Amino acid sequence: MKTINYKSLMIAIGVLGFVFIVTTLHIVQTDYNPSQQLMSELALGKHGSLMVLGFFSFSMAVFVAQQILAAYKNNSLVRILLVFSSFSLAGAGLFKLGDYTMLHVALVSIAFVLIVMSMCLVPRLIPQFQERNAITVCWALGAGTAVAVALGQSMLPIGIAQRLAAGCILGWLLWLAAFHQKHMSRKTNGLPRTDEIEFN
């Protein structure tokens, strides 16, 4: 029987919780335009208080991601960045758009920048991620996040751009959960773990 690693499961729960809450508020708030409005603006509409839970779910997924990286070598810098980004997301949930607009926007921006930095640094610093598939996933999704944010300032509607950027980050978190699940499964089955495999 295959054992599911609880940290990988927690990341999945956090990601899906955020997606579920945002999607639900899209449906409930019939006057909300997702292509032209930020996800944070959902907090201003009907049942908008649920966005606090949405941000907390996102924050939890990021925090557990740094806990997962504790199982690998040379993880300190990336873990620090992810801890700060997790706290920034939680803060963005507490200080919502409308009441604390500047602070909220700053916290979301900080979180996204720190997560993108982490996505790029993981294959640079951590040996277990220095293989082609891991490098491709981390750098492609990191670049996708940055490009989406940049296009949101010019070519793309801001709502679409933000959702593409968030989608890249959430996709990376789910990929990291799956990577760690595979790593721990190898350990359970007595096979060499990824931290016991030399990558050239």
C-alpha cells in the first residue's frame, strides 16, 4: 500500500483550498470580472471574508514547502525566502484590499518576488534538484510567473495576468509536493533516495 507523505498532502490541501475559495467567490459574486479585477478584490464583495482563509491556505502551502526542503542539502537560503513569503501571504489576508490597500499590495508583491526567487534558486543551490526535469520545471514556472506579472502591466488584463502568475506558483508547489512524495516513497521501499543519488 502506497503511503502518502503528510507534508506533500498538506501542500495539496493548501493549494486546492485557495483555488476552491477563489472559484466559489467568483460564482457567488456575479458582478465580479475576473479578467479585469485582482483576486484580492474578492474580499470586497459578498462573503469576501472567506479570502482570509484563501490567503491562509496559500500561506500554509508555501510554509510547508520550506519544511519539505529541510529534507535536502543546502536549503537554508531558499527556506528563509519561503518563510518570509508565507508570512507575507498571511499578512495580505489579514490586511485586506480597501482597508489597507498599500500594505496589502506590498505584501502580495513581496510574496510573489520571494517565491519566484526560490523557484530559481532551488535547482541552483540544492543538489537533488540539479537534474534536467527539475531545472526545467523550476525555471520555466519561475519565468512564467515573472512574465505574467510584467505583461499585466501592459499587454494582458491585470486579472488574467495575476491568475497566470498565481497558477505558475501553485503549479510549482504541487510539483514540489509530488517530487517529495517520490523521494519519500523511494526511502520507504528501500531504494536510493534522491539525496543519495549523484547528479553530474
